[in-house]
Amino acid sequence: MNIIYTFQGKPYINLTNRCPCRCVFCLRETQQGVGSADSLWHKKEPTWSDIEQALRSFDFAGAGEVVFCGYGEPTCALENLLHTAAWLREHHPQRHLRLNTNGLGDLLHGRAIAGDFAGLIDSVSISLNAPNAARYHDLVRTKWGEAAFDAMLTFTRDCKMHIPRVVLSVVDVLDDEEVAQCEIIAEQLGVPLRIRAIE
């Protein structure tokens, strides 16, 4: 069970394979694993006991940052995500904890969840992915349709109140005009924009 894997020298935590999106550029559609993991597909959903065992077995020495990101949306496993972040805070307090998310956790749980991360998560990277709701739906394909775009932007605003560093990201499938529009959105929200290359 590849709960923890390494990529570009950093430990990544793969809490779940569940995801409300079917992004057209998602790596899990084309390959089984990333980095040190031959496969990031879980045969069963990891329990907290599974995750704790993986945490205790992993050598975090030399790891400046730990990233919550795998073959699923981490906030689908919100309780385990919070348990894991709290465990890392207690046992490895000097580690920087980053959450990579599609930003749809509020829709998943029917409430605002950004406040849950206060004091636990140091930075969050939220997938903006598109400059408007229609393009977002074309690329991300969630069950909530175009409404998911505004929910993701609301989550971004909320995160700014609870998490020290907030970043929006887009994948380099957009053209220059779309990227420029995304830069405007990020500027309006007061957060930086990062362009991610498809691996």
C-alpha cells in the first residue's frame, strides 16, 4: 500500500483514490504510479491505522516539506488528512506541510472546511485550471458542473484567512490568453499563480 512515496526528493502522502473530478490531463488516467511508487492505486481505502503505521515506518530525516497529494483528492479523506497533519505536527514539527487540492472540499462535505486546516497546514496549492466556469467544467468534469468553479474560488478566499501561504495553479494545457486571464483572477484574489507542466 503506497501511502507514502517520494517525488523529486520530497515525501508525498497518498491518502485516498477517491476524487470528484475526471480531469482531462490527470496523470492517473495514463500511468500507474509517480516517483518512487510503481502504483498509487490502493486495493482498499487506507484507514487511520494504515496511515499511522506508514508514518511511523517512514524516515522523514532531511525532508523539509511533506506534501498531501496522490491518486485522489486529499479532502475526500478529510478526517484522515487532519489526523495525519496533526501527527506530523507532533512528531516532525519542523516540516513544512503542503496540501495540493482541487479546492472542492466545501462541496464534498457540505460546509466550509478551510478553517479545519488552521495551525496544521502551512501552504495550500489549489487547482484553478481554467479562467472561467465553462472552461473549468470542460477540463475538470465534476458532477457539480460549472458551479464548482465558484466553490473553488470561495475556498481559495477562505484559505487565505487560515493558511499562511495560498497558491493557485494551472496546467500548461491552456493557451497564452487563458493563462493571462488566470493571472488576473489570481491577482484579484491576492495569491500567486503557478503553471504546472504535465509530467
